[in-house]
Amino acid sequence: MTADHDIPASGPRNILVIQTAFLGDLILTLPLIQGLAEAFPDGRIAVLAIPSTNEILCNHPAVGDRLVFDKRGRDRGWRGLLRMARQLRQEGFDTALVPHRSLRSALLAALAGIPRRVGFDTSAGSFLLTDRVRRDRSVPEIERNLSLLGALGLQPAGGPTRIYPGRDHRRRAQAFLDRHWDTPPEDLIGVAPGSVWPTKRWLPEGYAEVIRQLWEKDGRSVVIFGGVEDGPLCRQIAQQSGVRVPVAAGELSALAAAALMERCRLVVSNDSAAAHLAAAAGRPVVSIFGPTVPAFGFAPVGGGHIVLEADLDCRPCGIHGGHRCPRGTFACMRAITPEAVLEAVRSILSAKQARPA
């Protein structure tokens, strides 16, 4: 659908991308932002994200301005929404791309008076969009997001997802290594056991066993990644492994964690933002899927990754996972053994992709 748009004949000049979902969603939106920058090199591209994810946009050459929408804090409720809409109106955007399929995101673009508003036909606020693009469930999320470019007359072209840790991020990553090792190990393995959704977390005892065997049998050192909220789980796994393993959960920002992931040979992760962060940092990922399936489009994109999942008739049980297993068995995660994870890790380690960035 196309409405009458107050857009320059040469194309959009002042573009806003609205992605106020989780960190993984913003990372998977980066190729779309990169595509816009390549198509409109003389235009301005601003990205609106939430405080906890906004840092991932730092230093990105495709991002002209980073705008913050604190929808759970300062900008919550109708007053916050209207205040943000007024701020965006003053920016004079002529085009908004809204990959986030929430009513609030579409409403924000409409209240800001942005003439052209492009999003998915499955958006809860699709009636507020001027251009509705069919969301193809059969392709990865990155490709779905890139398909929004078609509404602007562009041929969507995929490319690697890139993030850009700065000097300070790398300094903090190095400081973390220096605190825990006299000489940082060359064969470092990353482990990211957390997830917003409890049912998407592989067994703590499984991670602990993998860490123990990597140390005792393979001579590999491990670092555990996670956010502040993952701290207790990460420390439990470290203690349970019986191995001296540093926990970076809550100690590093997203880009500093990415800088540390660059020093890893690979990262073992659940179906979570950490998997996408590691892939964007150029690291191979062993990705463990339980209640969700790669067919949803959220598996790490690129070569060298391995997905582990169980063949069960109850999968998938939800697009996001949940707080508890509907059957009470957690069979999808219990079916994945430490031996299977170790086999995947060793397979990647033997390949060229596992060389440090």
C-alpha cells in the first residue's frame, strides 16, 4: 500500500528506523540499516532504540543519530509516548521504517507526523502504516527486515551483520582478561547460558559439564557471558563446573562483551541475543534450541554455526519460549546432552572458521 508522501523526488533524505524490542532484534535489524546507508549515502539515518540496547549502535558508520526511547521508564505511558512523538516531529523525518511489529512503534511514527511509514502487514499497528510489506515467515529474520527496503524501490541485498566495538570497549575487554589471567589464553571458549525466557535456557548442569570437560580433556579455558540478570545463573554454573572460570555477566556492556567474544574461538549459546552478538562479532556459534525452532528465522546467520535441537513432536511450543514447559518435562532441553554440545564445539574448533578475529 502506498499513500501520498511528502518525500523528495530523489528519495528519502531523513530516515528513522524504529526498533525498540530486545537486543537480538536490534542486531538483526542492522543489515536493514546498512542497506539504507548504502542506498542513500547522502541521507540521514537515525535509529530509535531502548536504553538497554542502544549502545550496540555506537560507532556504526550507517547510523547517523542514536535516539533513545525509554518506554519502561521515563517515556512510559501516554505522556511519555506523546513527548517522544513531539521530539521526533521536530526532527523532520520524511520516512520511518518500523520492523518492530508493535502497536506502540507504529503509533509513535504516526503521532510524529512522519509522512511515509513502512512496516509489516502483521504489525499490531499495520493500520497506521502507509506501506505494508508481507512478512515472509519462511526466511530468516534478517531477510524479513531487509524486505522492507522493497517498499522504497530497493532490491534487498543481504550482507554480514556488523558491529563496531570502539577503543574503550576493547580496553575494557582486555582489562577483564588481565584480571583473570596473567597471559590471556589463545584457546578461549565463550559460554552464554542466559535468556529472557526460562524455557530457552539449556540445563545449568549441562553447561557446567561442558566447561569441566573442555578444561580437563581439551585444555580450553572458558569465559561465561551474560547480562546483569544472568549473574546468579552464571555464577551457579561456574561453581558447579569445579573449574576456575571467569564470569563476565553484568561486568561488560554489549559492545565490550562483543570485543571479548572476538577473542574467543567460538561461543556456545541458547537461542538468545548472545548468539546474534557472537555472530555479529564474527564468531562461530553452537546454538541450542529447545522450545523454539530455527524455522522461526532466529538462528545465527552465516557460515560455521551449528544448531542443536531435539526431534520432538511437542516442538515448537511457542515463538518466544515461556516461563515453564507446557508438559512439565522440559524434554526438549534434557534431550540435548553435554556430549552433543562438546562434539559440536570440537567440530568447529577443527575448522578454519574458529580462528580468532
